[in-house]
Amino acid sequence: MKANMSVLAQRYAKAYDLVAKNDNAAAQKNYELFKEALSSLKPVEEYINNPTISPSVKLELASKAYGNADTAASFVKLLISAGRYYLAGEIAKELQNLLDARLGIKRATVFSAGELDDGAKRGLGEALSKYFNSALALDYKTDASLLSGVVIRCGDLLIDASAEGRIKQMTKILTER
């Protein structure tokens, strides 16, 4: 995504988040309603993003698909009217980031060679929560290129506890001596 599109998405997300007025529960509810609105509009998204269709037709499609019931619907209609609905996915990501910051949650992705069992996930989650001194939301993914171990990405931090990563570390240590 282009930098200016990312900035726009951040601004829209912050504006929508202001509706919650520093109420974490309201912020969570607004985020869920926004995601629900985007889900409801998935079947007509192609038309909403089509520049040849008039804004009034797009708003009518949105009203039929989702309705006028809440703040999220109004916000989605604002995006459509402004010709900025294409930012909706990025806005949802930014809203998730704002909500995580409010709640003190960090997000991390754990890559492993195979599926981890529940005990391993629980133990890894507890260890990482202690390491980051924060509540974590972990996303587990498999990566066939890993022989064993895990690779963890949390923001800009990469923890490589894979077999390949450990071999590289040992090689570096041995060649430096």
C-alpha cells in the first residue's frame, strides 16, 4: 500500500475510534461493528469500488446490504460518499492496532514446521507474555521451510529459534573465535 494511503487509513481509523470516547468496551464494539459491516458488504464490494458506478447507487447497495442501524454503517457510508471505501481493509487493520494499544495487547505470529499442540501453544504463550511483559494475541502458522523449532515475529522483533537459525548462530560464534 502506498504511504499516503496508509496515512489516510490511519486518519480515518483515529476519527472513527474517537467515537468511543476513551471507553475500551465501546471501542471494541465499534471495531466489531465495522468488521461486521465490511463482511456484509463483501458481495457488493466490487460495485462499491467501481468508479463508473454513481455514489448514490453505491450508497443504496450499502443500505440494502447492511442498513443504517449504527455508527459503523454511517462510517461506511461516509467512506463510500468520499470515494474512499477502498481503504476499508486498511482502516480495519488500523482500528485493530488502536484497540490493541488501548487494551495493552501485543500481536505476534509464531511460525513452526508443523502444527503445535495445545500444551505447546499454552507454554509458548505464557513464556512470550513474560518475555514481552504484556498480554499477547498469538497467530500460529506453519512454514514447511522450517526443519524444526519456531520463528516468532512481534512488530519489528524477530526471534529465530528454528534449527536453521541456531545453526547460523553457532556458525557465527565459531567463526568469530
